[in-house]
Amino acid sequence: MTRIFASAGAEFRIALRNRWVTIAVTMMALFSIVLSAAGSAPTGVLGADKLSVTVASLTSLAVYLVPLLALLMSFDAVAGEVERGTLPLVLTYPVSRAELLLGKFVAHLMILGLAVAVGYGIAAAAAITIDPHASAGIPALIRLFWTSLLLGAAFIAIGYALSAIARRPGAAAGLAIGLWLAMIVLYDLGLLAAVVADSGGYFTIHVFPWMLIANPADAFRLYNLAASEATAAAAGIGGAASTIPAAHALASIILWPLVGLVLATLAFRKVTP
């Protein structure tokens, strides 16, 4: 654990020097401010407190922004070390490859957690200022925070695997953006097209729910919307939240970081200095 935390501290200092901490915090803060300013209209219609409505909106934001931030931070974790020629030096230290990856993982997750905490904190402060009853939505906000960290952890780990496979930052960046487009944008469009073509048949009833929770982004959205009082404020795929057990979605977003770290470790072991 000492070696992992030492590696994490070094990686965090590198991120500070490269402005990744500032970039991540600024992005989350700006989007949260805009969302808070524009998200007060549905409150009276739904009968939910302002913070619960804001949490539903933040869920849709986090599905896009958290994986993107995670991949941007992690895509050159291995490929960058290879290109800069620092990997042979790092591997001379008394630290295993798995410990090195875990150290990077802890550092990047800390950065993401800081950014998410700032963004959600701004949104919560704005909601409570506008609605004195908004404090009722604090448990939903806390749930959104730790599930956002799990979602980010999944994509950080997947980013490490892509970085180890590509071994060049340019190729790793292309794979990361392609993965984000495939899992966050195109995946849902493909499922929607399949459901429309199936017209309520076997795929829609038996396959579609499992395909949803197989994607960590969809599992994250379904879990948070299923437990939210403002589910009606979310459009699109959020309508499935009431039909899929929340425990299944939660299991998906817990397992994905573990699977991603295993894949990243296996890929990293094949990288030669």
C-alpha cells in the first residue's frame, strides 16, 4: 500500500503540473453553473424539490462528462510513459506493474472526485438558495456523487487498457475518443434502432434490459433515475429506470472498474520498456 500511495502522490503532482486538476474542476464547475441556471423550470410541474430535479439533470450531464474526463486523464498513462522513455526508469523502482497502475488509478480518481465534488457542490448550493426545501434532495446528491466516481473509475481503468494496447499517445487518444462515442452516444442509438425494429418482440422484452445494464454509462443513469423522485424530468432511456431492478444496475457499475483494472493489468504486462 505504501508503494501504491507513493506512486499516486507522484502522479497527482504530475497532474497538478500539467493543469489536469484545474481543467477537470473548471469543466465540472462551468457545466454545473449552466445547468443550475437553466434547470429550475420543471420543479413546479413535478412537485419535487429543486435539488432532486437538479440531480436528475446532473445525472444526464455526468453520463457524458465524467467518462470523457476519465478517458482524457487516462489515455496516455502507459503510452505516454513509453513515448517519453520514462517507463524503463519507472520499472527499475521496487514497484510492480499492478502497483504502478493502482497508484495512477488512485491519483486520477482523486482528481475526478475533486472535480465532481466542486461541480455538484455548486449545483447543490444554487438549488438550496432558490428552494428552502431543497435539502430533502441531499441523499440523492450523495448517491449521485459516489456512483459518478464508480462510473469514472470504470472509464479510467478502460483508458489504461487502451493506453497499454496502443502504446502510442496518438493512437491511444483515438481509441479513447472512439470508445467514448461508441459507448456513450452510438450504443444507445443502436439499442433504440433495434427496439424499434423489434416492435415489442423477444429482443425488447428479454435482451434489451441486459444490454442496457451491460453498459456502465446506462447502468449509472438507470440506477440514479430509478431512485430519484424526479425521474420524469429525464427523457429518453431514463424511462426504462422503472422496469429494471436497481440492484442489477448497481452491480454493473461496481463490477466494471474491477474488470477494467484486470484488463489494464493484463495489457500492461505485455508492454516492453
